[in-house]
Amino acid sequence: MRHVAALAGVGVKTVSRVINGEPNVSPATTAKVLAAARSLDYEPDLHAGNLRRSDGRSRTLGLLVGSVDNPFAGAVHRAVEDVALGRGVAVFASSLDDDPAREQAAVSAFLRRRVDGLILTTVSESQSYLAPELRRGTPVVFVDREPAGVTSDTVVSDNRDGAAMATRHLLERGHRRFAYFGDRSTIRTAQERRRGFLDELGSAGVATRDIPVVEDLHDEAAAQRAAIELFTRPDPPTAIFSSQNLVTIGVIRALRELGRHRDTALVGFDDVPLADLLEPGITVVAQNPQEIGRIAAERVFARLDGDDSPAGRSVVRTRLIARGSGEITPRHEG
């Protein structure tokens, strides 16, 4: 830092203010300091800076998502990063993989690195282990899934309404033989989507007692096997609602393998890659992960800026995108 100060012709304290993004430094001085830092390949020691910085912040956030290779999680991650970048804050990201032990290990790792705030997708039955951190004032925002055991800011999709919208779409095409394919049944989002599906059928006068509800599908392969097995039974469904994007991909593979992709309607919850390029295209209830990530990041920074209002719950609306698979009408067999 002394070398940067000497090259820029300013004091060490001025270099520190520029590097830390503090106010009251003229644009001209800031430009000189940054040019000197670049020419010397200077990178600040953030850990040392934390010890001296008056607010004690590390300028980092911890982000826990379901899996970084899931397109939904990737979009949330990117939105959080876009907001954080404007604040000069780095984002540490980790995958949950729906493993409670991994959840707590990742959160613990974030906290050891003294992150300023947490944005979390969780799977544990209770998040009460975060109560001490919340009492210390660390901002924690839960995304996609609501917490249990603690009260904190939450940003979620309108899961129940989105599932009901998908079901109405299929009912309006004349379907009465349905099947439901779902994620882990212990996850609240999956429960809400199943409830929206079944409630909508019940409201339409469709008996739900004998409708296949296939749950706890952990990945594409499990969903593909389950869908193939379902079509070996008498009176297979004419319409399928799939409540998670990886599960939807497994169902797509099964329908194509069986040659049923043109006569079995399918609506998936959450969009899937290349869904518009298949034939037929895949009709989905699309979430808005970019908006979820943006709102979550802005809530963290609002808390860091002093917002002490009660914890809030933000619900992001979904929308139905009709591409072809959800518009298939019931086949007449036998």
C-alpha cells in the first residue's frame, strides 16, 4: 500500500479509503490511486483489512443453493452476484444437494470466513442452529424454501398458485387421468406444489384418491424410471404434472423412450434448458429466479445498511409458458 501511495503521490490513508470504497475522495485522486494499484499489480489483503475496517465487514456474502449445476440455482446465483458486484462485495457459493449435514457444514464454513450476510436454500427440518447468528445481527435471507425454527426474511415463488395454474391448463384441455411427479416430499416447496395440484383437481370435481402421486424423485434418472414404470400399468395418465425441473427432464426422457411424447400432455414446474427446441416444446410454469436472487441480495444489503424492520416474506409470481406439450388433448384408447 505504501508503494501505491508513493506512485500516486498521496498518503497511505488515502489509498486505504479508495481501496475500501469510502466516501470523500475526489474522482481524480481515486483514478490516480487505482491506476497506480493496477500498475503495481496490487491486491488488498481482505482479511487484514477486516481487522482495521471500522465497520468490521469482510465485504463477502455466503450463498447456499440446491446445486450450482441446476439452472434455477445458477440464475439465483448470478442475480445475487450482480447486486453484490455493485457494492464491491464478493459472493461465496456452495451446493446443498438436499443434504442436511452439508447444509450446516456450508453455513459453518461461511461464518468462519466472517461473511457479512447469508442467502440460504435449506433442507434441514429446522434452522434453529442459526438463532445465535441472527441474535448477533447477521442478515440471513432464505430463498426458495421457507425456514423452520427461526424467523427471518424469505423470498419464495408462489408455488401453490403456480401448480394450480398448471393443473387448470390441463383440465381445460379435457384431461381427467392425471399423474403427479414430485421432488422430495419433505421439502415445503414440493408440498405446496402437490397441494396446489390436488386442490385444483378437487375443485374441478376430479377424484384424487386414485391419482398416482410419485414423490421423492431425487434426480432425472429416478424420474425417468418411475415414469416408465407408470406406463406399464392399466389406464396410464393422459396428462402429467411434474413439480421440479430435473424431474421434468426425467419424465421427458421416459415419454420419448416410450413414444408417448406426442399423446401425453406434460406441464413442468420451472423451466428446463432447450424446452422450446424440443418437438413438441415443453409447457412450463416458469419461476423468476433472477427476481428471487435480486430481492434476496437487496434485502441483505438493506439489513446491513440499518433496516431493522420485522422480517418479511416476498412472494414472486410465476407464469405459464405454453409451448406444445401442455396443449395435447386426451388420447382415446381401446
